[in-house]
Amino acid sequence: MPSRYKLVAIAACLIISPAVADPEDYLDKADAWFAEDQAKRLAANILSFQSDLGGWPKNVNTTKNPYEGDRRSLEPTYDNGATTDELRFLARMYTATNDATYQTAFNLGLDYILQGQYPNGGWPQRYPSGNGYHRHITFNDNAMVRLMEFVRQVATDERYAFVDPARRTAAADAFDRGITCILQCQIEVDDQLTAWCAQHDEIDFSPRPARSYELASLSGSESVGVARLLMSIDDPSPEIMQAVEGAVTWFVQAKLTGIRVVEEQDEEGPDGLNRVVVVDEQAPPLWARFYDIDTNQPIFADRDGVPKSRLADIGYERRNGYAWYGRWPQKLLEIEYPEWKQRVDLKTVVEQISDVRPDGSALLRNYPNPFNSNTTIEYQIDALVSVELHIYDALGKKIRTLVDEQQKPGHYRLQWDGRTDGGVVVGSGVYMYGLVAGAYRETLRLSLVR
């Protein structure tokens, strides 16, 4: 590669000196440290930044020095990592010192999070939300995911045993409603679950834009955090498993290969460099930050909000001042998803979606077909009978048993993940799935494309 190119660092490790560390940088300290004078000084600084509503402002170091401005100008938010780590720090302080000051401040901050949640389970970017894009359900920069991780900790982690039962119960309920909201927000395209937008409408869950260059789209970045949160649930429901499978299938489909993002020397540019996309067949995969919902193609935008198909088509300032490409889903696809599958999936979840007795038994066409990662199979039975549903290879050899039990009349749905009974991932090809329900027999074909 020519020497005039300098690789863009997709992921950077920022090392911060203790003098300017954020609250999160102290959370791995031993319990005893939180009873020391240094911790108390930092806690006093953190408390000085807490707004009267209970939250903290963003993009400010809350540990370095005390806040000395007009308290009325403090604008609390959930954005950019604000509020949750300050509360984690105060929880550690109360546990170590039993000083009620920290408990009172913690409760005020927790209430700020709980009060800001919409009845439908979503969180805006800040509370009160106002009338701008901040009111939308906000996955951008992992805001909602981070809040949900925090309320789950409050509800379940012994470090928060000091929190009163009513608040811990409310935190658990907030997490559950958040999951319901996430499932409602997942974007469906051509009857296939895909990913999430960085923001969704707080009323009807539709994808919504934020800043002028952040268009309503499928997010290659924020969707990873959402999927990880769903995968962290110990006993996922069929709906959660389907959401994860849909997201993973979309991550695979959205993968970009054969390109690399570099910084090119540009003496005419304001900073002497210009970010460009070059062809490189050996480059590791990338994902775009935003994808058009209808075409699933990467989109870029300048501050005028006009979508473009190439990074080079937007102006210098936004082209070089925003994270348009990244490798966000790579670890999830290569490590986390296979581990999750092993943990939850060799047991087939059969969902009865209707108990109305149909006119006759029937095996329905799978969807999607062809499929890449998993496919949905539906069938109906008209009597209480023993039901078997198997997957066969092209030679007619049975490779997976999905159902082998007695079932009541109704309409059923399940998924096949392209694995054998032994958990082996099968290759591309034509397979058959067959239903036996009493006297009813039917076999249909499906196509797997890896």
C-alpha cells in the first residue's frame, strides 16, 4: 500500500491519567479504597455536578474538580455515558462508609433514570426530553442499553442491597419493559427481522433521524449493543431468540468486504489529511454506521441531510469528523454469537401461536427461503396427535429432530438454525423438512446459502 496512506484506527485505547479519570476508571478499586480520603474528595466533586433532577451532565469530567458554576445551568442527561457511572461510584461510597449523603444522592439519581422511562419501556436521550430529537427512544451511543444494564444491576446485584425493595422492584420492571420496547423497535424488512435505528419514535417505534446527518436507517453500530443485551438474558423467550437471530443474519448480510478506510495526505485539506475508501481484497470486513432501510446499502450524509451512497460524496468536515465505518459486529459474530448459540439453542423452542382448531393439518412454507443463518417453519394440526418434524439432507438422511411430542390442535412456529442434532453447522445446499402428525404426512424443500 502506498506510503501516503495511513490506516485509520477503528478502535483506540485511551489511557487516562488518574488526575483526569472519569468515575468508571475507579470502579475496579477495592472496597476499602472507597473509605479513603481520596475517594471522598472525588465523591464530593461528583456530588457537586449532580443536578437537582438527579442526573449529571455529559462531556464533562465530574471527578477532577468541584463544579463552581450556576447550578441552574446543569443539564442532566443519559447521553454519552452520563449519570450511570456516577451512580455506581456513589453506591460504592455508601457501601464503604455508610454515609447517608451518598445513599440520598444515589436514590435521587436512580429516580431520575426510572422517571425518565416512557410507559412503553423506552428512554429518551435526556429527561425531561423536550421537543427535539432528544425525545426519541435513544439507542445512539448505547444510551438505552447502558441504562438497562444499570437498572438490571440495581435489581439483581448484591452491591445494591442497600437500595430499598420498592426501588429494586421498579428497576427490575424497568428492565423488563425495556426489553419489550427493544423487540417492538426492531425493524422488519420483507417479513424479516433486521437491526435497529439509532433512534426510534417514542409513540409508534418507527425509525427516526437525529442530527441532520444521522438519518433514519439501520445502524451497524448501535444494533450491536442491543443484540448483546438480548444475548445476555439467561433464559431468553422465543421472541428474544428470534430478535437475536434476525440481527445476526442482518449483520452477516451488511458486511462489507474488499475495502479499507485510510487517511490520505491532502495538503489542501484543513488538517492535511483526507479520509478515503480504497479497494483492498485482503482487508478485514467492515460495517457502515448507517444503512438504507429499503436497499440495505451504506448511506452517508452531510449537515444538509441529503443521503449519499459514497463517503467521498459528502463534505470534508463530516467525512473526516464522524465514525462512518467500523468493525462493531465482528467480535459478536466470531465469538459471542457462537457461544450464545451453544448456550441456548440446541433445544428447539416450539411456539404455539394459535389454539384455534384449523380445518386440517398442514405444513407451511419456511421463511425466509433461501436463508443464511436460521429459518422459520410453521405448521398446523387439527387434532391431539403425536407430532414429529425432522430435517433431512439431500440424500434423505435425518440430521435434526425439531419436534417429537404430542401436541394439541393449533398453529405452531419454530426455527431451524442450520445445525444437526449434534450442533454441527451444515453447509449450503438443499434440505428437506417433513411433518408427521397422525395420518398427515408432508415434506417440503428449503435452501441454505452460507
